[in-house]
Amino acid sequence: MSAASAPATAAGSSWFQRFLLPGFAFKAVVIGGGYATGRELAEFFLPSGPWGGLAAMLLAMLLWSIICATTFAFARAMQAFDYRSFFEKLLGRGWILFEVGYVLLVTLILAVFGAAAGEIGAAIFGWPPLVGTAFLAASIALFVTFGNASVEGLFKYVSFLLYGVYALFMVLALSSFGDEIAARFAIPAPSDGWVIGGLTYTGYNVIGAVVILPVIRHLTSQRDAIVSGLIAGPLAMAPAILFFAAMIAFYPGIMHETLPSDFMLRQLDMPLFHLLFQFMIFAALLESGAGSVHAINERVDAARRARGHAALGKRARAGIAAALLVGCMFLADRFGLVTLIASGYRFLSWVFLAVYVVPLLTIGLYRLLRSRKQDLPPAVQGNVT
């Protein structure tokens, strides 16, 4: 692809926008209600024990990096910066399969975020769960109303908060119950199922790579796409690994805690840090929810533009967000956090492996390699196998 065909916004892109913003945005989408509270880590990794859980996390991190790099490169080559355009290029008329799965996933994850916000509000302030859920929904709607700039700023500043709080949490955890962590890592424990755990966790979370396609308009080359994609895996998984290591101090009992983060913070008995950590979780829920809803707004906006209509305005963006969030709030109030994660995510994980990951790493990779060969001089093309 020539430089002239690159997005207009890429010309003045900063180093941060080219290499770190995609990873921060990917992390923003995957961290969500279950990752941030530790519930997903307990559900998918702790059943394989301390070492098996770490192996599953490293497997998921590696797969995230490979899939993000391929996704970003394919999207840039095809000039597809929203998920519908991306899947029209990848699957043709089969793009609707992804759309159906994505709508189901957004419904589920927003319900999980709402349930987690309700749990946090109840744990800290004694609010009825629906109050915390409603406050999160209103905050998400506010940020997505103002489009790309607002959402990208949220990704950036919440990321700094998140990494700092997780690093401080790890320091406090090691100083308070580091001996227990070391002791439980030393005790033999079953590690069965770590491959399935890693693949399952990869499957429904890697969807973040196409959710955040609007931010890759800043990339200036295919090299940017590959490097930023490879960085995205470690940026997204690093906080989870730190948190998982701290959770091991209370293995296996912590597997049954609805909010493992709140349980561990109570063991630290540091009220101010407890409040800071819960604020960070709320901010993580906010950026994850905003990223998911913003992707739908951008998909609608791209479809309108393709039909010759005006761009999606602030009022329309707010209306779409409100319709999604209100429906999901009732779902969150009807079901609990643990039930939503355990029953819904596993099914959708395998759906996205089938309609996204497998086609991307076969059809998508083939088209990328073919387009790269076509861009080479004729004398070189003959030597490319």
C-alpha cells in the first residue's frame, strides 16, 4: 500500500499514537469487569493451579500479540477502520456472522461491567447495585458522545492510572503476604487444562483487536501495524499477571470469591488504597465499556457515510449508547457477575475463534502476503514463494 493511500490522520501521528495507543486501547477493551476485579482470572486460570494458570496467561498473551499484529496489518492494507468494513473484506457476505456474535458479546460484557459496578458501589458505599450500574452507564454515554478524541484520551489517561495502581498493589501484596505467595507456588498443584483456559480466554478477549480499529488510523506503515500489535499483548496482560501472582497467596479459596480484588484489599487493610483500587476498577470498566460502545457508533457512522449521509452527530451517538446501556443494565440486575462470566463467555469464545481468528490467520494472512508480493518490483516477485 502506498503512502498516499494511508489515512489522512496518520501524517501527523505521534510516536505514542503509532506504537502505544493501539495497545492501550486493546488493554482498555479486554480489562473489563472480570479482569479488573480478578473474577475472570479466578474463572479461567486458577483452576489450572499457580503454574498452569501462568502458562495459560502467557499463551493468551502470545496469541493476542500475533492476532493483533495480523489484524492491524490487514485492516491498514484494506483501509478498513471499523469492524464491519474489516469483516466485509475478510469474510465477504459472511460478515454478518461476526455482527451477530459481536452484538451478543457487547450485550454480555456491558452487563458484566454493570454488574461489577453495582458490586463495587455496594461494597464501598452501601448503594443498591442498580445505582452503581446506572452511574457507570451514564459515564460511558458521556465519553462516547464526543467521538474519537474523547475515547482516545480516556484510553491514555486511565492506562497511566491503571499501570501505576497495579504496580503499587503488587509492591504492597509482596510486603504483606509475599511468603504465602512463594509457599503456594512451591506446593504441587494440578495444572491440567491450561491450554484450553488460555485458548478460551484468548477467544472472547481478542475481539478487542477489531473493536479498537478506529485508533489505528494513526499508523503510518505496515511496520507500525506489526510493532504496535506485538506490543499490545504484553501491555494488556502485564497487569493481569501481577494481579494473578498476588491472588496465589489465597489459592485455592479465592476461586470462590465474587470480587477477588475486594477480598484481597480487605486482607491488606489499607482503607485509602482500597478506595484508590476500586476507583481504578471503575475507571477500567469505564474505558472498556466506552471502547465497546464506541466501536458500534463508528460502525454506524461508516455505514451512513458509505450511503452518502452526514456523519453521526453527538446526539445520535449518545442515543445509541443509551439504548445499549439501558438494556444491559436490566440484564446485569437480573443475573450476577459470576453467572454471566461462567456461562456466556465460554460459548462466545469459540464463536469468535471460528469466525474471526481462523479466517484471519488463513485467508487474511494469505491476502496480506499476496498484496505484499504485488507491491514488490517484478524481478523480486519471482523470488518470493
